[in-house]
Amino acid sequence: MTYQETCNYLYNQIPMFERQGNSGYKEGLTNTLLLDEHLGHPHQAFATIHIAGTNGKGSCSHTIAAILQECGYKVGLYTSPHLVDFRERIRVNGKPISELYVTRFVERERSFFEPLHPSFFEVTTAMAFQYFKDQQVDVAVIEVGLGGRLDCTNIITPILSIITNISFDHTQFLGNTLALIAGEKAGIIKEGIPVVIGEANEETRRVFEQKAQQMHASAIFAQDVKEIASADSIPGGGMTYHTIHLGILHGDLGGIYQAKNMNTVLVAILQLAKMGYLCLCERPENIEKSRQEIQRAIEHVAESTGLMGRWQIVQQNPKVVCDTGHNVGGWQYLSAQLQQQRCRHMHIIFGMVNDKDLDSVLELLPKQAIFYFTKADNKRAIDEKKLQLEATKHGLLGECYPTVHEAYTQCMKNALRDDFIFVGGSSYVVGDFLKTFNS
């Protein structure tokens, strides 16, 4: 098979939640354990950091990977979903897995895994773990796919667990209360392994404390530590952070939500330092060296890890920004940031998938914007005409376009140099946009 034929096989021949929804989701670890045993338990060959949460997993995973990479470690990074190319999911020191490795893995292993009828995520997780072993990484940052307790990444025993935050998403699988969702995410807390929790309220904090106590694991709540004293947006993109222990840091990831992500990251990094993975607790000259490494890392997260779609400014005049925020928790921040934009006209290219809280997100969108309702090339995408109809009930006006490419093309025809264009609502909308923009 060619690489493209292999990708088509993975997308179309085995169940894939990201494209199919509920029918593509497989609960439980049975297949994962069978694949892991068949491959000789590759995840045991390297240290891991496990990251769960409703929002911010991707930013935190990539930033921690960038820091460890800058500090001299060979770092694996496993994240999802991809935006443009499957290989984005599996990286070593920022470099995507090769097309040849993907093809050979599937050709070699399909005779074993096909009778199991595994999900897409089960196969790609097994591939990631095997690749990291073959590449002899020192540490791998592993992002949970969905939930935590029954996610197929949860066979690992990490050196550190991180749970970014809890809000409503994937309620059909994880539960319809924050406590139930927190219980699923808390499933990544392992016996005696410290866990950093980015944000928690009274309801979810109790769940995390009980699970940590049950597992004899120390729980560090980043919002109590407050390593970030204040944060400011940089006009050209990115953020400036005033920290308690590391001075002033400049990050390349935009989005006002990054302040909370960075607080979680730095608390996690300080915890890793206590465990001997950085030099922040040693001699002054080593401390300064590590501070400089951290600064360089967060200044170049996108470049060194390939992260895309986090308040990503893709062009100026008119200014075009895309962001993968796709649920109410994410849009509470995106809505506030959109309201801060100074422009003549605001244009929003918008689409969502059918398992999100559409009404709550639509209520957060700026009513003064010109909308281009569209759908991604994904079976879960909401039809653009239905989206337009629902949006009208919230006072949001615009036209329909059957593809993101058509929506963007028309938007660029309409926009003036000092207008602002936002593309989002779904990771898949952003993925389709980036394919269009970079083609």
C-alpha cells in the first residue's frame, strides 16, 4: 500500500469516532491490552507523562514536550485529532512519524488486529507506542483521546499525570454532570503517581481528592499554586507571562485561555524538576540554564512541535485567525477574545459537529459578526442549512456554504484589509481550512 492508501484504510475500514461518532467509539481496554501484549508491551520501554482534561490538553501536551525537548530529552508526543495529516498525531522531537513507518506497521500488523475489529484510536495508539520504543525516546507525552478511565492510552503508568480542567463535552460517554465527567478523567490517576490538576471547582475537586487519596497519589491543584501572576496578549500574537519563579516569559501560543494552560504547564514542570527531570532545584547556574531553556521552548512551541490551530494567526490584512475550540468551555474564552478585536467588520467562518451543545455555543457568538455557515468534510458535521437556521434564533446572520473552501473563498472576496476573519467551531473546520490555506 502507498501512504495515502494506508490512511484511507485506517479512516474507512476500521471504526473511527472522529468521523463516525458513537459507532466509531469502543469502550474498554480489551483490544488495547491484546495489541500491547502482541507487540511486547512497547510502552514500558520509556517514561511517560499522561494528560487528560476537557480543554487545553493539546496546548499543554505540546508545550511540555517542547520544554523537555529543549532541555535535551528525546521526546515522543502523541496527540489527537490531526488537522491536516495523520502523521501529526505521532512525533519525536517535533518530527512526524514517517509515511513509510505508518505503511509498514499497518501492513505488518493488520493480520493480527483485523480479527479484533479494533477502533482507529486503538490501532494508532499501538502504533505510537511501538514507534516511540523503536525510536528509543527518553520520555513520551501522551494525550488522552476521550475521557481517561477507559481510554486506550490508560495502560501506561506515567511519571506524572495531568488533568487540565473539566467542562461538559462527550456527555453521551462520560456522564451528564461535572462530577461524573471528573470521575472518568480521574481514571488516569495511578497508584503513588503525582497528579497536577489545572482547574477544579468544589464539585470536581472533591472527586479528584477522593481518587488521589484512594490511589495514594499526591494531588497538586495548579490554581492554588498560581505560578502565573499575570498574563498579557502580545499584539502580533502570543502571550507574555509574569511568573513567580521563572521571571517574565514570552509564549508563541495566542489565545487568552493560554494563561491557565501555561499555569498548569509550569506547575507540572516544577513538579518534574522535583523528580529530577530538570535542574530547577539545583545549583544557581543550572537553574538559570533551565530557565533559559524553558523560555526558548515556550517561545517556539508551534515551530518545535508542529502545533496548529490555537488562536493561530495565518495572515494579516485582513487578519485571519483559526482556533480549534469546539465546546462551551472553549468558547467562553474565544467569545471574550473575539469581543476584544478592533476591526471594521468581523467575519466568522463557522461549523460544528453534531454531538456538541450547539445552542450554548451559538449564544456565545458575537451578534455583530457576518457569518459564513459551513460544514467540514466529516460525517458528524452539522448541515450548514440547519446550522444557519439554529443560528438565526440567536440573532446570528449569514449565508450558507457547503464546504469550508467555498466559505473562505467568499469571505476573502468580501473582506477589507482592516477586517478580521475567524475560522472555527470545530477542529475539522480548522483542518479543512488549513488544507485550503496551505494548498
